[in-house]
Amino acid sequence: MNAFRQNIPDKTFETLNQQGGFSRLAVSPGIINKHYTPAQFQKIAEIVGEKGAIKYSASYSILLSIPSSELTEATRALQEAGLFVASSGPHIVMKACDFCDGEKMEAVPQTEQLYQALDGITVPVRMRVNVNGCASACYNPTYDDIGLVYQHESFDVYLGAIPMGTKAQAGTLFAKRVGIDHIEDFLLQIIRLYQDQARSNEPFYKFYRRTKSNADWELVKKSIE
């Protein structure tokens, strides 16, 4: 019954950081790989120690709360252990499925290319781009800010999801079969619209729903015709 009754952790990011001095890192095995090794778990435990806290998140990562004074050294040690440390702040953040644990790798080159081009771009509010390697879409790309579903040398692009809350709602299909040679520029156009026209602290889904009838969105669509 501990799975239900022990639901109040001794330490959380909020309680640790009441007096300041703690930072949070989002750690994963990679953008595609979802498998940790025992050595990586040992390294995580070593870095957090008795002072910090570890939390599993809903975004395919483990959150570590550690003293801010140890942030640089901890990041280096985690990366040396083969772990991916996500950037923090109002940036583009890439997510992806596991490509059937390596059985369906057709879209991996394009996913890597998109990561190199998009990850870390500054935007009004943190924005998630979720790439799935086939039509099964097992990692729910339609519930992120921009969802990409790979099909036959192209991507279907979904926008406008409300990711959480009582009004949570999947995004809608914005463009179908955007070719792999055009997808990077296509997404950059969408991101630039958000950067240029969003209100202060306006999440992407609110921005898209407020502006989707504007002519600028039609220009984005026409760019792939």
C-alpha cells in the first residue's frame, strides 16, 4: 500500500529551494534513447546525494534538485556519464519517441537535423517540439506545442494543443505531408511568427488560437506548395 499512502516526499524542489540556493536539472538518456544504464543511475544518486532530491517527470526525464553551487560540475559529470541535460528557460525543447527502440529509424536523420536547428532557440514561453517516427504516434505528439508525425519522407504537423488542465485538448492538423527537405524552414517560420507576434508570457497554444485566422498562417502553408 506504500504506492498510495506514502505520497508526501521528505524533500521537493520547492521545499529545498525555500531559502534559495538550489537548481533543477532535467536529465534523460537522450532525445531518442529512453533506456538508462545502472551506472547512469549510480551517477545520478552520487551527484544528488543526501542534500538534493530526485523526481520522475511526465516529460521523459528525471528532475534533479542540487545545490546551485554544484551546478556546473554536476552537469559535466552527468554528460560524461552519457546523459543528456536539457536546457532550462524559455527555449525550444525537442522531444521524440523511441523509434520502436531502433526498429524504425527512417526519421532519425531528420530528427537530429531538427534538433541541431531548433533546440535552445529563445521564445516567449518554453515550447516543446515532439517528433514521432511513424503514424502510431505512441508518444502523443498531438499534445505538445508542435507535433510532428513522420510518414513516407514527410511530416504531418499538428499545432494548438492545450497540454494540461481541465480544458486539455489535442492540437489540430495544420499541414499534411511536409517534405523532409522543407520541414526545418517550415518550423522556423512558425517559430518566428510566435517570436514576433506573441504577447508577453503568452503560451504557444494561446498565441496560435488567437492568431490562426491571420493571413500570416496561410503564407506559411503556401511556402510548401
